[in-house]
Amino acid sequence: MKRHAYIGVVILISLTDVAHADNWSAWRGAAGDGVAQETNLPVEFGSEKNVTWKTLLPGEGNSVPIIWDDRVFVTCPIDGGAIRSLICFERNTGEQLWRHDVPFPEKETTHSDNPFCSGSPTTDGERVYASFDSAGIFALDFEGNVIWQRDFGKLAHVFGTAITPVLYHNLLIIHRGPGEPTHIVGLDKKTGETVWDTPEEGKNHNLWGSWSTPVIYRAGDHDEFALSMPNVLKGYDPNTGKELWRCDGLEPVIDLSQEIC
């Protein structure tokens, strides 16, 4: 579903100063499990109820805002994706502090319910990272200065993409897909240099695709990350990108070599 062209930070029922609330540094939180440690949060919302501020965005998008201390970051497409932006707001007031725009005039397919820049940014408290799909991957400091950027080429899928970077120690892990090409890359978060690059099967087809974000977890004495791909769930070594295991997954994929009626 398209989100409305504004974002709002809610006040806590306990009236705790939002500047002292927990950070939400990534999509589904720092642990990637969607669990917040805050308590006494409001459970009812309205146009004015439990809303501290609202601010207009320059376009519609599905990106989830992330929070670090007094900053709120969100990605947003402008002019139908011809410009892709990372926007920073002041957490307590909603004032826009800066906006970094990346022009991308080339034509790119997506679905009407999936605007460009659907992937959320992520942060380690020093830099904020964002993928603008075919327009590249960017790391900026908290003042909006570009630290590094990478261009891995154009992605193509009839339903578009939704790429959210994931941090693991000194790595930024990104699942780029689901069309052609599809691959998972591990980048040095400080320099953007490629540490590993794992190719995966991709198709630009309406019955094929994965928009899954890597989930990192502990398995015995080591870390892994899981990724749901078409018809299969896979586990990988986050240090090397090597596939460790696989099992049957969701949504059986039909034989795309057969004619579809």
C-alpha cells in the first residue's frame, strides 16, 4: 500500500521526551525482529491524536522512517522516481534539516503500489546508508555529506525493487534483486568497497521474485543470515556470503518455460 505523503512521530502516553526514547536504526529495528523496548506507548492514533508533528514529503513511498537520537531519516521518490532522495528531519519538531537528491532520468519499471525508494535506510549512528535501486547505494554522514557511493548497474523487474541495507559489524549487506541481475553483496561500510558478491538466480517475470531483507541471527557458535528466495529459504555466512544451507520455502514457483494461459 502507498503511504501518505507525510510522516508523523507519535508522542508517548508517559510524555517522555522523544529525545530520550530508544533509537530505531533500521527497518524492523536494530535487531531486525520488529521488537521495540519502549513501554507505555500509545495504541490509538488519529489526525491529531497522539501526533507530535507532521511534515509533507515531496512524493509517495513505502519507506519506513528510521531514528537515531535527534534525527529521523526516510527515503522518498520525486517526480515518479526521476529523483530519489534521502531526507533528514529533526526528531522533536519535524523540521527538514537536509535532503540529498540523486537524479535518475532513465526509465525503470515498477508496480503502482511499489513506488521507487521502497527500501528503508539504515544507520550505525555515524553514517546513514540507503539504496536507491538502479541509482546506486549511498553512505552519508549526519550532516548530509556523501561519504561514498556505489553504482552496480540497472535493475529490472516488472514489480520493481525494495532494497533495504543491513549492517553486520563492519559490513553493509544488500540483497539486490529480484530481476536480472540478482545478487547479494557485502560492502565495507566505511569505504563501500566490495568484500564479497554472491550471485543468485533472477528473472524479470511477474511470477518470480523475492523482496526479502536479510535477517541476521546466531546459530550455535556463529552468525548467519537468512534470505527467502523464490521457493527456497537459504542461510548464508555474513562474513563471506557463502551459502550454508537451504530448504523448501514459500510460494512454489511454476516452470517459467511453460506457456502461461
